[in-house]
Amino acid sequence: MDPLSIGITCPQRSFYERDTSVVARDLLGKKLVRLLAGNSRDQERLVGIITETEAYGGEDDPASHAFHGYTPRNSIMFERCGLSYIYFIYGMYHCMNVSARSKTKQAGAVLIRSILPIEGINRMMVHRNLKNIGDVANGPGKLTRALLIDKSHNGLDLTDCTCSLHIENGKTPRRILAAPRIGISVGTEMDWRFKLS
DNA sequence: CTACCGATTATCT
DNA sequence: GATAATCGGTAGT
């Protein structure tokens, strides 16, 4: 089915071509969408409202993967904005980011830390082998597993509504909380973690 | 080539 | 609160 014909729109590339912390804040309330392959007329949609994000910069941000410059792993952070940057961490989890940066920067990304499932919830629970819905996707490693996201999805165009992984527009949230980023040992001064409250 | 360690999570005490 | 699980990427030799 044609996404446009049923009123689905995606933030376009210019949305991501802004200061990384601004993009991180504005991603709250948007939808993270995973289309599972199947009958092409009937792809299963796994969808969650983005409820928590973190902004990461380039060589100016000691907590960023891009702090030491370009490497094979972080190459997407230097690529076009609006692409998925997915990496493997702690030997067992994947984390998903969106490449983003203002014109003056050379690298950046926004980590998606948490989503609120709204479509395909049962399927997510199967992927996570859970029986209670509460914790299905409320963490960066949890949501990638719930949506079956791994390194094979690195570098996908999230502005493309037909892509197996993309981001769709949603309701603009009312209250947003800013706080220090977590899970890092440096660069904790800035309030670059954003959360729906 | 080697050694270290991480943008995490589940499962303990 | 503390810790084990588990391995690829990276920096340093």
C-alpha cells in the first residue's frame, strides 16, 4: 500500500540537518517503524512512539563514537543525515541511532533509548520472550531486539516511508525533560538526554 | 597482534 | 546496589 495514500509522512532530511541536541528533542513523539518482510501487500508493522533519546556530537564530544574521528564502525555518523547508525555493544546488544548534525559539524547522531509500543506489541513480546508488556522496549538494547534490528540495518534511509526501518511523524509532545546522558564516563556535563514526561 | 572495554541488561543479594 | 554475560571495534604496541 502507498504510505502517502493513507496519510503517513516521514520527517525529511532537513529535519535531521540541525543541531544534534535539537534533533534529539524533536524526535520525541515521532514513530519508530519496522516493516517485517512478508507478503508485499501485507507487511507487518512494528511501531513505537519514541519516548527517550540522547544526542551525540563529533570530535567535540568525548562521549561520542566519532570523538577520535572517522572509523569503519562510525562511518554513518559522517554520512548523510537521516540514516540509521546501528552498532553492536557489550557482546550481545544492538543500539540504534539516527545520523544528524548541523551544517557546521562533521559528525553526529541521536541514540534512540526508549519507545512506547503501539503496533505489533504481541510480536515484540515474542521477540523479547516476555509475558509482561511493560519492559518490552524501554531501553536501547531492548527496543532493537523487540523490533529485530541488527547491523544488517545499518545505513538505511529513515526518511523513506517504504524502508523496512524508518521514522514517521506523530503528535507533538507537551512536556519534555532534559537530563545528563547515561551509560558514559565522560561528557556528562550537558543535558543531552531527552525524555517525555 | 594483543589487550582492553563499552551509548546494556538480567539476575542476583 | 553489584555483577556476570559476551565479543567486536579500537588504540596502542
